[in-house]
Amino acid sequence: PRRLPGGYGRNLTDALTAGRFFLDKRPGMAITLPTTLASGERHMDSLLDQLFVLYNIDQELIQLKKKLADGPLLVARMEEAVTTAREARKETELQVRETMTSLDACNLELKTNEEELAEQEETLKGIKNSKEYRIVTDRIKNLKQGTEGLENNALEFMETLDGLRTTLQTRQEELAGLEQERADCLT
């Protein structure tokens, strides 16, 4: 047997005549009607089933209308998030390029220093007087200190570059995820 929602009667006829029948289908509540129904009650049972189907369709339509109403706002938020993620990725790409340029300049200066250091050390071998010797040794000392500083700078640039590349990879993955969410939102 089927029970009516909310305990509004023992069968459909009681519920309708009492005027307390509502299409309020609560979880766990089922419609109960006696198994021995008259033909009119069977027809009413069929109508009742159809009403419940229509009620459920109506509820789904209400939910879809809410989603549809929220759609433009959701799409706008997704577009904004994608735009922000793209800008962050471009900024990180720019930082990577700038750091690589700085690293290349540092490496070039380092190579120039090393070549000049080698020349000065070769010049040192052929010097005969002490004044020239002192000038060249001071120059070699300065070049070695400069080379050490450039090596430290190059190391810092490489570490920064590694961090930026990791950040760039993360931002690219975030952007891909947001673009996928936006595509899902539009379908």
C-alpha cells in the first residue's frame, strides 16, 4: 500500500475530501493507497503518479532556471579569473626573461674578466721592475675579487631563475585549470 505525504489521510479520497492534500513529497515519505481500489481511485492513482512526475520536472526546471540566472555572473567571474591568471603568467614570463638577460650579461662580464685575468697573469710573467709588478698584481687582485662577485651574482640569478620557472609552471597549470573550468561553465 502507498501512503500519502505528511500523513494527510489513509487514501487519496480521504485526503482530497479533507482538502489537505499537497504535493509535498518529503524524503522517506511515500504515497499509500489501499491495494483494492475502485476504478475511479485507480484513475486518480495514475493521475497522482503523473502529478508527482510533473512536480519533480518542475523542481528540476526551477533549479535549472536558477543556474541559468547565475550563468552570466559565473561566466564573468571565470573570465576575470582567467584574465588575472594570464596576466600573472605573463608577468612571470617577463621576470624570467629579465633574469635570463641579467644572467647572460653577468656571464659575459665574467668571461671578459677571466680573459683579462689570464692576460694580466701572462703579463705578470714578463715584468722586470717592481712598480709594474705591483700595478699588475693589484689589477689581478681586483679582477679576482670582481670575478668572485660576478660568480655570486650569477649563482643568485640562477637560483632566482629556477624559482621563477617553478612559479611559471604552477601559473600555467592554474591557467589551464581555469580555462577548463570556464569551458565547462559554458557548456
